[in-house]
Amino acid sequence: MNTMSKNDSITTEKDLKDTVTTMENIENLSEQEMEDFLSDKEHAANVRLLLECGYAKLKHESNLPDIEKLWQRFEQDNIQQPRKRRQLRNWKLITATISIAACLTLLFILYPFSSGTEETPLIAFTADNGPQQIIMTNGNGGQFTVLDSIPDHETDPKIRETADFTQANHTDNSIHTISTPRGKDYKVILSDGTTVILNAASKLTFPSHFSGKDREVTLIGEAYFKVAKDSEHPFVVHTNRIKTRVLGTEFNLKAYPSSEPHVTLIEGSVAVNSNNGNNEVILQPGEDATLDDNQEFEITTIDTDYYTQWKDGYFYFDNVPLIEVMKELGRWYNVSIEIQSNSLMSYRLHFIAERNASIDNVVEHLNEFSYLSVTKKENKITISKKNIHSR
């Protein structure tokens, strides 16, 4: 092994891994193996560096002792007197406080290695090979596709390019569900005149005619709401994590199962609650609220076009993470998408395209980015880092 002083960096990944592996299995070492390990200068230097990195990483998170004193204590107890087995317990206490895994992570940031190992590709989206149709389930439990010929008795509501429930029987409170497939959106006009535009891969559940104090619907996926004003009957949208309550307004609600929910207000005012009832925020026009994993709302002022242009037939990505762009494209074109390089995950895109453009056209435009190499084979898109020598 290469010798190094206190301030030298680790020169090979193998040296570091050997030290860490030994430390993780320290209880299984024989007396002689322990003595050899503790008397090896290179291992000692590696251990010191791990301690220093762990200290640097955690110094703001807890009241750790001075690193020099830590090292002196370890050196005195375990290197200068390696046969004193009782002192080994002190080292175990140190390693319990300063995570080896955390140290190793930090070392790989500070000392990048060229190990030659391949990165694991990330599956950003997976295509669905099943039929892609708009499905309606009516109040009687009957289910049919919107593109099918509508049975003669289905005269209320009228269903063509839009499902219109404004003429629904006032005594009919049966529950309907409309589901959109990938690659299609659909407009629903509810009995109160509220317009809902469902994005791809979304589901709206609602009564044929509203009754009671609140006008309540349930959404999975994404929809744009233009709510009819009725001060006596608030409009409430339920999702798996949040509840949005309005009187009359326009807003976009994005609540796909695999993503954080977003409520984006265009006009009026909305109150957004977490389903556990512990948080409520009031939005103003131009604000977006999202709920994180800690059930805390984050409110930001945004360019609302990102959350609304889809209903007008456009992809609009302004400084959006690559993974989110790929999810949107995968959901619309129903293609599998694989990202080859983890380093691409930090890239953010400025990208606008028509949603009625072909997937081949979108791939062509994505390849215009100086750092992306995008290929399509059958129903799969692969994204890798563009080779700078190929440009």
C-alpha cells in the first residue's frame, strides 16, 4: 500500500475499501489480525481520515469532541497499546457515533475515484401495453369506453368529446367515474357547471348531481378546474394526500401517486389541507403549494404555465428536473424511458413542444441539448450523456 501523511488524500479506492471492510468486521478478527491491522501505518492513516470526514459531516448535527483529542485517544488506546483488548470498546463507541457509511459517502464526494464500474440505469417510466381508452363507469355500475357507440338508454348525460352533466336529473345522486388513459385528456362538465379537464392517466369520481352542503369530487392524477361560483356550497377536491376547498376559482391540481401533490392557483383563492388535518394553507393567484413527506406545505410563487399549458396542447418545461420531464413524456406517449447516467439527474430543462407532435419529433428536439443523447428503439427511449467528442 502507498504510505501517506496526515494531509495526503487516499490514492486508491481499494485502500479505502480494505480499511472500511476490516473496521466493519473488527469483532471477527483474531488477536494477531487485530494487532497487524492496528500497527499498519496506512490503515491508521485511513482510519484517521475517516474520523476527520465523519467529524466534518456531523459537526453541525451534534456536539462532537475535538477531532485531535479523538485521534490522540484512539492512537494511545489502540495503536500504541494494541494488546489492550478492553480499549477496543472505546473504538466501537467512536464508530457508533461517527457512521462509517456517512464517512464513506463524504469521501467519495471529496475524493472522486475512477473505479470503472458501470452506473445502474434508472427507469424513469414504464410503458403500459394494455388498451388505452377513456372509460366511464355510470351510476348503475355499467362500464363502457367513450369511443364506443353509446347505448340508447344513455341519454343523460350527453357524451361526445365532452361529458356534460348539466342536464342530469336533480334527483340522481349516483356516483360516476371517468378515467383517461395515457396520451389522452378529456373534458367533463359537472352538474353545477364546473369544468374539469382531465390530463392523461387520471381518474375523476363525482356525483351525477351535487346535493348537500359541499360539492365533493375525488381525483387521482391531474386536472384543471374552473369552478362555478356558489358561496353556499364550497367545492372540495379530495386526493390521496390533500384536500382542496374553494368557492369559485380556477386552479390546477396534480396528484399522481408517484409524485408530490401540487395545487397551483390561477384565479381566486383556495384553502389546501393535508388529509391528516394538521396543516392548512391559503393560496393567492400565482402560488403553488406542495406537500412534502413530512406533511409540511411549501408555498412558492411560480410561472403557472408549467402547470396549465398541458390543457392548451403544449408541454411547457421551464427549469424542470430531467426526471420530471421524462415522466410527463412517458405518461403522454406511453413509452418506457431509461436514464443511463445518474449524473444527468441534476440537469434541468427549458423545453417547449406541442403535445400533438410525434414522439420521434420530441426525441429529435431533445437531442438538440448539448448534454443529452436520446435514442428510441421500438417503444423505449434511452437517455445518456452526450459524448463531448461527438459534437
